[in-house]
Amino acid sequence: MSKLNCLIGDIISGFVRTEFILSQILSELGFRENRIDFFADSRTEKKLQSIRKEFEESELPKKHQFIGLIDELDELRKKRNIVVHSLVLTNVEDRDNHMFHNYQKIKGGILNKTTQFNTSDLENIHVEIREIHNALHTLHWGEKSG
């Protein structure tokens, strides 16, 4: 279970770091006055939709690359939400198989968003988040910064 907990932590911290770097980039590009404005907004889905629209309406030469990365990050946000907001039960017969029990109250009932992830799935989510972080960094600052 400790490896599972570490992977969940890697997903959470990786996503937060990616939001933070995106907030810095948005400030430097003039989309936000304060460098942590985007990061401080806890409504991740809405803020990603909002910044995607702002990029679409902008004249930035790399806007399509940013939009692509934002779309990828939004897809990973959905997986991250399941990982973060679920009751996790491990299959006793296959300790690499984890059920993330997740439910959402909607009009007319409850939506079951329970998802099965194995260790490789969780590692891949973490890697994908890290790759978006690195791609955002490279897209904005280039290969030779820092």
C-alpha cells in the first residue's frame, strides 16, 4: 500500500507543480497580473476552460501548442480527480489492482465514476503530468533556461 500512496502523492504534487508553472507562464505572457492568480484559483476545470479560451482569442504565435497542452492537462485533471477523491480498495487476490470508488451526486441520482487502476496506470498518469510540465517549460522558456 505504501507504493500506492507514493504514486497518489506523485500525481497530486506533479499536478500542483504543473498548475504553478502554468500560473507563472500566464503572468509572464500578460494573461494574469499576479503570478499566482491562476494557481490560487481552486476551480481547476473552470480555470483551464477559461485560459484555453483566452489562448484561442490571443495572437500568440505558440497559442496552439499551449492549447494542446492545456487540453492534455484537462484530461489528466479528470484522472487526478478520481485518484484524489476516491476511496481506494486493493484487490486481495491481485495487490496491483486498485479500485478507486468515486461517486458524484447529480440530478436524478448518483453517478458512479469508480475506476480501476493498476500500478502501471498510476505511474503513467504521473509521467504524463510531468511531461506536460516539462513541455510547458520548454515551450515558454526554451531548452536552455535556468
